[in-house]
Amino acid sequence: MAAVLVVDDDPSYRRFFKLVLEEAGHRVTAVRDDTEALAQLRRGGFDLVLADLWPPTVRLEASQFVRDVQSGAGVSSAPVVAVGAHENPIGLPLPFLRKPMSASALEDIVSSSLPSEPSAKAIPPTLAPST
């Protein structure tokens, strides 16, 4: 399916996102903060970023993080889904998922936010079908 980068400071939510999305067939990398997220995004290979943009561990201004990810400024670009306990306060038009959420709500927003065809970059080269 797709490669999803999860950014959340709460380990229980990282586990929940990983479990639900892997069961849905996605490859999931879960990190604690924006610094780790940017390091992963520099490596590339993600089709979607699911990010809690308001944890105390976010060092960058949240709107700048989103712009960098969406534009590919020094990192691979990917659509961003914002996650949080409060409404989206950064003023950017993003899909938003309110905590707590059900597994089906998570699956629905991820499905609707993914590009119509996840990129080939989502498949590690060693696992890509040979042609």
C-alpha cells in the first residue's frame, strides 16, 4: 500500500497508529518529534505524514514544518494529515483527525489523503517487483 510517517510524542498513539495502519497494509515509521521526522523525510520514501503538530516536542513552528513537508524544502514532499486533541490551530487547510479517534476514522482519513497511486518510492528497492 503506502509508506506513512507518524509523528507523535505519545508512545501509546504511536503504537495505535502503527498497529492500525500496518494491519491495513501500510508500511509505517513512527517517530517522536519533528526533528526525527525531518531526518526520516530527508531519506525519502513516504507517501503521507500523519503528525500531531502540537506536542511539546515540536521544535519548529508547526506551520513551517507542514510547508516544508508539502513543498519538499530539503525533504521529500508528502501530504500531511494533522492530528490533535484540539481543532487545527495553525490555520493551514489540512485534513484533521481529532484525538481520540477510532481505528476506522484513522483508516478513512489516511485512505482519503493518500495520492491516488502511492509512489514506487514507498517500496524499498529490495522488495520492488523485478521487471
